[in-house]
Amino acid sequence: MSERSPQDDSALTPDVDPTAQATPVGPEAARPDLARTGEAVESPRSRSIGITILVVLALLYTLYFARDFLLPIAFALLLNFLFSPVVRSLARFHVRPPLGAAVVVLGLLGLTGLGVYELASPVQELASSAPQTLASAQGKLRKLLRPLERVSKTAEQVESAASGVGGVGAPTPRTREVVVRQPSLISRIFGTTQRFLADALEVIVLLYFLLAAGDLFLQKLIKVLPNLQDKHKAVEIARATESSISTYLLTAASVNVGEGIVVAGAMYLLGMPNAALWGALAALLEFMPYLGAFTMTVVLTIAGITTFDNVGHALLVPASFLLINMVQANLVSPVFFGHRLALNPVAIFVGFAFWWWIWGIPGAFIAVPLLATFKIFCDHIESLASVGEFLGMRDEAERRALLR
């Protein structure tokens, strides 16, 4: 330790020995080159890596804290990709884009209103009978799990006897029970009614303007590009990307609706009430990979147990849905999507978890369409082609190499 004067004795003054010398580990050890280290830190590569990390963190921050603003825009953009070919098809019959956009939006609102009107009564009936349904399901499950309950009750008695301190006759102090009210499932999905209506109105208005604008933004982009080759490339990428995204969204919606129709038919044949409601719920939840099928299985298990007294008949309800879902995932979807639009399971799971974390349940519904849209953009941009290849499934050459 070095000697210090009393006036230098401060918590902020470092205790440094001026006579100490730093010696290398060995006589042949490499000495640090500070000039080279400074050049590496100041190199363009290091600066680009640091800037990239800051940009990614800023993007995550923006996506999370601006979710209320970005969610309606994301829904409107996906619907714009889906319905833009319809507006262009109407333009071939001399229907101007503003009028075609109005026809599409009004048709979408009409179909949505019709579906809500037809399913409002079954949903209201199901919601009103939910407490009795859950109580009945709990009673039937308790009969099936009675042996396990006996074992659990015995273990609890042994634990309470071993941890008792005051004896059998000791008075127990009164404790206040605090009940924390959690938001309902509907409020977690859609938020409050006022917020949901405001977001829905924003999506509808923005969708109309996007469809009515047509190729406005593409024309602006072509106008600002300097070279004719870049103009042609921009048009080619925009058309191919929009066609691929609209094809994917239309295919995914058709497959999910088809599965919902098959599920509704199976529920009708099994004698389940409100078969159309179960089909619509299956089609809606299918947009959430993994979690949607799991949720549908649990709901159908509870509904089957409360509807039928026979346990075998009750378990046929979730079993039939699982069979339909497996056929759709392993046979129907690969045929309709093909290798170009297919996503590998790891990418789907990571993308689903990411958008669930960023935007909650609404983000989980559009996670796969957003991931597929990002993959299609990468496929049509040369510098991002490697990212699109990483998100896709194995091709035939990779399958043959794996089998070897």
C-alpha cells in the first residue's frame, strides 16, 4: 500500500502504488498493442456491429411500447395484401379502385356482421352456462380422479400433522382474505369495448385507403429511383411479393376455414350442440400454431364431458378434433402450401413466441402471417435471400442428404 497524506484520504481517491510495475506472465508472452486495439475499435466493421445492435434494441423497444399504435396498422396491411388482387380484378371490369375498395370493405363488413349475428346466440348461451358447465365438468372429473385425490389428501394430512406447531386445540388467528380481480379472457384478447371498437374502426378506414390508393406508393417509389433498371426491379419485386403474400394469406385462410367446416361436421355427427360455433372457434384458433390446437382440445374435452354421460363418447369429441388437426397439418397444408410458402417448425415456434411476447394474444394470431410475409420479402430481395432460406423447410436435396 502506498503512503497518502491525510488531505488525500478520500473515498473517491484511488489507492495506487506508483512503484508497482506490470510484468508479463512470461518472457515470451505477447505484449498488448494499444495502437492496433484502437484501430480495431475504430474500424467500420466494429462501428457497424454496434450500430446494428442499437438498431435492433431500438426496434424491439418501439414494437413493444408502440403496440397499441402498430397493431391496427399490421392488421390493415395484411388485409391489404389479401384483398389487393380483388381490387385489381375489379379494375379490369372498369371499376375504379376507390369504388372497388368500397365494395371489398363493405363485403368484408357484411360477412363479419353475418357471422357475428349467427354466432351471437350460441356464444351468449355458452357464456351464461359456463359456471354450471365448469362445475359439472369438475364433478365428473373428480369421479375419474378420485383415487389420485385420496392419495393427495393423505399427503396433505401428513404434511399438516408434521408442520403443526400450536397443537390440536390451539386457536388459529384470523386472517383477512384479499381477492385480486383479474381481467376476463375477452378483455385480455380485445381489451375494453371502446378500445376494440376504436381499433376496428382504424383498421377498416386504413384498409379502405390502402386499397383505394392502389399502386400509389409503388408509383412514388418508381418516381424517386434514378435508374431505369432499378425501376423495373422495384416493380418486379413489388408484384412478386404482393402476389406471394396474398396467395399465402388466401391459402391459410381457406385451409383454416376448411378445417373449421370439417370440425363442425364432426361435432354435429357426434351430437355436440352448437356445432357451427365449434367449427368457427377451430378455424379462428388455428391461426395460433400449437397453442390454438391445445386450447381447442381442452375446451372440447370439457364440453364433451359435460354433454355426455358416457366417458368414451365424451372423449371422442377432442379425439376427433385431434385427428382432423393432424390430417390438416401433415397432409393438407404441405400440399397446398408447398416448399416455397412453407415455414420450418422452429421458425414458427420462435416467431410465435416473439410476437406473443411483443403484442400479446393479438400478436399470436398474426404471428405466422407476419413471419410468412417477412420470409417472402426476403425471398425476393437478393441481400436477404439467406434469411428466407433459413426460415423455409428442407428442399429435396437436403432430404436426400439427410437420408444418406
